Amino acid sequence: QAQLVESGGGLVQAGGSLRLSCAASGFMFSINTMGWYRQAPGKQRELVAAIASGGMTIYANSVKGRFTISRDNDKNTVYLQMNSLKPEDTGVYYCNAKVHEWEDYWGQGTQVTVSS
């Protein structure tokens, strides 16, 4: 029943911007920590950014100052604003909900490709 649906990925040139959206349903979105992860070909999935229910955020060092995570609890949606994109940002971006320490929900992923 729980669903996370990402959108907003695409092809962009280096230095450009994209905004990813993740629409959540089927669980109590407003009380859960939400996150964005990404996976490049041949690499491990890594945390990009996360936002707690109260609004506290964390970011991977590689994206600090360029990416911003936010959430709209009225819309059950989490966003990732990505600016000054670099080719190394290329990968599949996944939305994550931390509903328990031992349980996560995942979206299907959206492709982000940054060209030089």
C-alpha cells in the first residue's frame, strides 16, 4: 500500500538545475524522515540528502551548497532541488522513507544524467 513515486529526472548540461519530486502515499508521511539516495553505474547506492519530520536536514559532502531537500507535508511530497549540476551527479535517484529503524520504503527511481 505504501508508495513513493519519483519524478523530475532527465538530461541536463553541467551547471544546470533539476528539481526532483517524490509523492508519498499509504503511510504517515508527516512523522517520518525522508531521504534521497542515488546510484551511479558500478557504484554503491549513497545518501544524498535527508530531512526529518521537524525539518532538520543532512547532506552528503559532495552536494552541500548545491542541493536542497525540502518537504511539503500538506502534499505528502519531498523535493530535491539540484543546482550547479556536475557530471558526477549522474545516476538513478531514489526516494526513501524511514518508517522504522529496520524498515524503509523505496521509490522506483528516476534517472538524472548530467552531460559535459
